[in-house]
Amino acid sequence: MKQRIDEVLDTLEQERQRVERDLQRLTAAAAYLGTVLAKLNHRPVRKLEGLPARKIGRRTVRRRCDRRR
């Protein structure tokens, strides 16, 4: 019984490591595609810190991203 539990835990750990490597590759590919597409569109890459302010009438309004959870 103990041997079977160890086998299952080992299999789960291998699967977790595989998924982690895949996630790292996906993240790197998404970052690369973001830079390539930004160059194709001749636009600067958006930074996550914030968006530029724009003026409407007398007020300055900051654009916000609506994050859905």
C-alpha cells in the first residue's frame, strides 16, 4: 500500500513539473508575440503600471481597465 502511494505521489510530482514547464513556455511565447505584434502595429508595448491620462473638458480622467474576476 505504501509503495502504491509513493508511486502515485511520484507521478503527480512529474505531472506538476511538466505543467510548470509548459506554463513557462506559454508565458515566454505570449511575451514574445506581444512585442512582435506591437512592432507590426507600430505601437509601443503597453505597460501594466497604468495608462496615460487624457483631458476631457476641464477634468483630467485616467483610463482604467475593467478587470473581471
